[in-house]
Amino acid sequence: MPNEPNLVVEILEHQSTVSDREAPQYLFQDLAEANESQETSFKLRHPSPSSSEYVFFTGKGQQVIAMGRSHDIHGNALQQEIRYSQIELGVLRLPQVGTDLLVTISQKKVASTDNSEPFSADFQRILSSFKIRDWNLFAVS
């Protein structure tokens, strides 16, 4: 379905110059640039619930993305479709294996949303039940 939430888990190189507290904003901004977002808003949250074995640094944000071309081949302005995307983001810092693990759930919205709303039940469940079962995934040389 087009409006279903999208879960993405990324294994990234650890950003040692970025503090734990700054990591969610830093990675959200990186994602916004990759999406060519027209505007963004982001609210940093407290670390993940203590029921998790790991500490996720979290935040919630919104990206406004213009879809389609802004001009036709003759230079005439075109009406672009504006999409709002709500993004729940968690960063698990693993400097001992040179990795930052990024977990995001994004969902298309019809209008601007409030970033101070609670995280979705799905996102909370993912953070609280997350477990690394095989550390060999992070082959350290």
C-alpha cells in the first residue's frame, strides 16, 4: 500500500567526530540531503527505553519533498507535487566495531505533522526488542 510505513535499517561507518547526542540530527540531515528535501524539521528525543539491551539515540522529524521536475524542456515552470514524510529515527552507536546502525520508519503524510507526538507503537517495539545475534556481521579487521 502506498501509505504503509517503510522500515529501513542501515549499517553505516561510525562517525567518530559526531557526539552521541548529535548523531540523530546529523544522520537525519544527511538523509534529507539525499532525499533532496525542500525543508525539514527535527526534534531530538531522549535515549530509547531502558527495556532495550542497547541505547538508541532517537529523534522524530519531517521532510518536505517536491516530486517531479520544476521546469519543462522549454523552461516553463511546472507544478510539483509536494510530499510530507514523517521519519522516526534511532541511532545505535557501536564504536567498538566502527559502526553506526541507523533504524528509520518513514511514512507519507498529507500535511505537516507535529514532531513532539509520541513514537509509533511499531518504532517503540523495534527499539525495545532489538538484538544483535551475530557480531560477525561487523567483521572488524
